[in-house]
Amino acid sequence: MSVRIDYDRSAQNWDAAAGTVYEPLGRLLLDSSPFDLAGRLMLDAGCGTGAVAQGALERGARVVALDRSVAMLRGAGGASLTAVAGDVLDLPFGNQGFDAVTAGFVINQVRPADGLAELARITRPGGAVLASTWASRPPDLVKRAMEEVLLASGWTRPPWYVSMKSTLEPTSGDPDRLAEAAREAGLTEVRATVVQADLRIGDPAAVVSYRLALPHIAEWCSGLDNARRQALIDQGVRAVCPLLKAWRPAVVLLSGRA
């Protein structure tokens, strides 16, 4: 199973489930912009169902949303949103066309320097490139608890996910190494900081739903019968409930200028 197919098949429930987490993290990414986005032409690369793109629209930006998954793009529709199918490593745009480019949890899926270089290519001189990734440290105890439940229930990590964690995360999850990759890509005024986000999610069932909607889990989970799926949810709720009060998932926020 490829990563693209896994994302396509997780698209149906992505916004309702994973959006609980990705929407506030999208706002956090937009907050890192060095200038007001109102009236600016912005590309949201790897938009998913539009968590960052919709937040940018609310701030008055003119937004183009791009994703490899057409199924994800269908969930990102909006009257003021232009949706384009494309790859972050081969963007279908000319040089220096956008005032700002965002990439929420996308650079961690490609070689960071390559992805950032392509984002920089389409950004006007002085424009902003903004990216978020999952930080390697400190560990996410909710993610760890859910993975233990899943493994005990028969889930196995897809090969693409194993590869991403072993080959890409050492750079994408480390702010210093990610900043170095951004400079290698030609960005200036680079900042990369780890932020522990207070998502204010108190419902353990919502957190379990978010984890089960992720592309490396959703396809396997969809094959469970109702009884096994409910048992998995119940086990997940019990595992994450005591952790939620202190849950602050760590993300790397990267900003730089073209």
C-alpha cells in the first residue's frame, strides 16, 4: 500500500476526526507568519482537507490549496478557495508567484531540503515560507499509548510509515536540523522552534477518533468488524483519558523568507 492510497482512503473521515487536532495547529502555523496575510496570494501545499487554507481565508488571504490526493481536495472545497492537484516536490506553478507558502505537516513526508527548495522557488523575494512538522522531542505520550493499543490489537506499521520515521524524522523533527535544511534550500531569516500546543481537547473519544483517522491507521481500522472496532475504541479511550490533562503535542514551527 502506498502513502498516496492510504491518504486517499482516509480522506472521508479526515476533516471530522483529524480536524480536531489539525485545525488549531493550522492556526498556530499561520500565527508564525512575519507579516499580515490579508490580501496576499498564498499557496497551502499539502493542504489535506484545508485546515490551514480555511484559516488563511478567514484572515483575508487569497488562497490556492494543493494536494496530491484528489479525495482530500474534495473535502477542502470552498467558494473562495482554488484547489489544485499536485506534488509538493514538483509544484505546477512558475517561479516567484506567491506572497506566502504554507506546508502543514508535509515537509516531514519528503526530504526537507528538497521540499523547502520547491516552496522557496514559487515564493516572491521577501515572501514567507511557513512549515510545521511533528517534533521528535519531547515524546507524545498520547500517540505512544494509542500505538501500544493498536499493536496489541493486531495493527502493523505500513512500510512507508516506517521509512518516513527512520529516514525523514531525524531531520524534520529536529528544529536545528530543519533550520539547516531551510538554509540549504535558500531561505533566509530562518527560525525553527518547538512549541508544545495546548489544544484544549478534553474528550478522549475525540482524540481516539483523530488517531484512528490517520492514513497509516485508517485503512487497517476500516477492515475491522463493528465489535472489534468498538473494543479498540474503548481500549483507546481508557489509555488516553488519564493523559489528556497534560497533553501538549510538540510541533516544530519553521519560518523563512525567500
